[in-house]
Amino acid sequence: MAALTTGASDTSSPELLPPPSCTEELPRQHHQVLLFPSPGAGHLIPLVELARRLAVDHSLPVTIVTLSGMSDPATDAAVLSSLPATVATASLPAVSLEDLSPDIGFGTLMFELVRRSLPHLRALIMATTTTAALVCDFFGTAALPLSTELGVQGYVFFPNSFAMISIMRHIVKLHGNGDVVDGAPGEEYHDLPDPLPLPGGLLLRHADLPDGFRDSTDPVYAYLVEEARRYGHADGFLVNSFEEMETAMAEEFKRDAKDGAFPPVYPVGPFVRSSSSGKESDESACLEWLDRQPEDSVVYVSFGTGGALSVEQTAELAAGLETSGHRFLWVVRMPSLDGNPCALGKVPGDEDDPLAWLPEGFLERTKGRGLAVAAWAPQVRVLEHRATAAFVSHCGWNSTLESVAAGVPMVAWPLYAEQKMNAAVLTEVTGVALRPAARGDGMVASEEIAAAVREVMDGEKGSAVRRRARELRDAAAWAWSPEGSSRRALGEVAGKWKGALGNTKGTIA
């Protein structure tokens, strides 16, 4: 039921496996670990890095299983192209979602896509001689009962922080583990406390909870309750973070695993794309421009592949950067015309030029100390560049870890998903970011932007943030050193999976 390629760089049309009902025997694949990301580059990128580590460092045979229908195939192919040839890929067939309401939320749609793809995933596992483990991500825990049924170790990979798992555990505390009422019609759901206390002293305001968690009447909330109830049945969790970044949360999970209160949680990050992989290796005008700038002089501004500012907010940002007096490199994307800060799934037309939406005369007035580029920049290389001093960021977790690994402090400007929660962690716990104040309508005024840029570059508070960013850079590098915490944690998990490969319990008949 899955389209398989044995090499990530193979661009030929993959052969489709026959459905289980066919009389022809399914091809038998070799021992492996299956990684099952939900759609979207933000989910796929860290799992690709996990696959690379498992294949290169631990010689484990790995297959990445992707879903069809909610992500750009070209983007997925570009991400997958950086994989070692020893990592296989599989694409499950598309499933119908036509019966769902047109105004269904993105999260609900994602959960349904995973749920309806499970028969295809089961067929893929059944076509495998031995599967040591199935690793699903945050949206995919509906696959955990399947791993139990087939005698396969079931793990959950979190492409985001410990804080997200902590919130999911609070969901279970509010609603019980579901042994009796799970799926019961008319179940009453409860809002999370406001504020929500998290390990490390963070009191997470209700407004900073991730999308879907703020309103118990939101349809996606029921899915979140269901997902959280499955966590106790997982063999373990892998988190794209490291102990030194979220120390108190990591310690709490370690204690709970030792006491048997929760499955083991392994911090195995940070997973950061190689600066020489794929499109990142291309020569770029912005890199040439950075080469001409003084060391630690440039503020990098980007809101990720899915972030979209309104036309008015774009103008405020331009004014703030201009007023700040500092050099900047700004990745400008098409503004949102409907007020939605998430542009995922929207494909700009050929005639769309993001730079055309900048205030009149802005490019001319800032020429020399500022550079605005349309849509894309080689972010890892930009953050690693000697000229880059700060990052105005949407606080997506991949971008956050890329900034941390480069030792670049942040101005936190979250837009959607779990980004507000990330911003709270970065400013109040980790100490590597400053957050400009927003007005009641959510708008960040130009004077606040200018003040935040000046502070992170030159101010007293900025000095502490810059120092902390350097400390975390060194800690992130140590985490993946030979004796580092993340390397040891992944080695422990890989050892369990290798043990399963030699155990007949993992053999699918």
C-alpha cells in the first residue's frame, strides 16, 4: 500500500505495492525503524535529521513514511533529498477527506488524515519482515495501538519542546486516562488552568497556550484529549530539545520515568539542518551582502515559511527597522489579506512580489544598511554568519533551535500554532529572547520594534540575552559531543531497537 524508494535521491516513479486483498504476496522488506511524520516541513525536517543520526551513527535501517494530501510534494522531496542513500522513503496513498466540513480547522484535518491513513500504514508494516519500532509524531499517536497490535515498539517524536508534552499531561489530569469514558458521547471537556504552571517556574498564560488548547469547545480539543490519553501506552518519547535548554522539565520527566509515572522521555536534540544541504548550499545574494557587513552588526528578520503579517503590520515592521538604525536582513513574504497569520498551504502566484507591499521609499531610504529579499533565505547559513547578531523570529521550534545552535539571541514575535508558548519559554525560562509588547489588537507598533532591536543589540537586558545565547550554543554543541546528553539518550534508544531486531517478538508473521 505504500510507494517505496530505497534511496532518497531516486527521482524515478516508485513502484506501488499491491493492496492487502491481492493474491500476490507483498514484497518483504528488511529489518527497520519506521518514522511517521505528519505533513509539513516543520514536522519532516527534524525527523529527517533523526533518520540521519540513526543511519549514520547507529547503522539502523530506517524508512521515513510520509502522507499525501496536505503538504507540498516538491518541498517534501527537497527535504528528503538530503538523506543518506541508506535511508528509505515510503509515501502512503492519499485518503479521502471530502466528507469533512470545509471550515474544519487545520489541526482536526491533520488528526483525521493520520487516522484514515492507518490501514495503509498497517499494510506497510505487514509487508516488513521485522520492524523494531514505529516512531510517530505529535499528530500521529493514533498509530500507537497499531504498534501494540503488531508487537512493535511504539515511540512518539516531539518536533517541539518539553513544554508541549507537559501541557498534554495536564490534559490527562483534567480528563482522566480514558479507560472508561474514552470516546463516550457527550463527554464534557474542561479548559486548562489560567495560568498553567509548568516546571521551571513558568506560569503559562491562557493567551500563550498553543492553538487548539485555549478553548475546550474547539473541535480539535477532543482530538487532543484522545491523543494525550494514549501517551501512557507509548514505550517512550523523543524530544527535539536538550537537557540544558529545558533543565527543570527534563528533570521532572526523568524522575517520573524512574517512578513509573510516565514513559521515558529522551531529549535527543537539537536537530538542525546541515548548512551545506540542499538549497542551503547555493550561492545567494544575501550571503554576499552579509560578507560585506561588520561582525555582529546585522539583525536577521524572518517569520518562517508559514508566517504572514498583515499589510499594516508589515508597514510597522518596516518603520521599526528603519528607526532602529541597525543593519538588517529581512525575508519578506506575501502579507496576509484576511487576517490569518498562518500562510501554510497558500501558494503565491507568479505575479506576486512581496517587496511590492513594502512602504513607498523604504528600500531606497535603507539601501546600504538593509537588505530585503523575497520569500526565502538560506537561514542556517545566515544564522551561522559572523555578521549576524540577532534574529527577529516567529519562534517556530526549528528556527528556534537553529538560532540557539548558532548562538544568536532572539526578538520573539510569535504568530500561530505553539509559537506563543515557545516565546514564553525562550523569554521567561531559557533567557535567550526579548519580547516586544503588543497593543490590545495584537499589533506591534514600530516604536516597540525599534526599541526591541536596539535592546537586543546594545542594551543591558540584551547583554544578558546575548550571553545566555552563547552559553546555550556551547551546551547544544556539547549535547551531541561523544559524551553529550543527547547523543547518550539516542544511543540508549537505538540500543533498545537493535535488541528488538534480534528478538522474534518484533517479527511480523
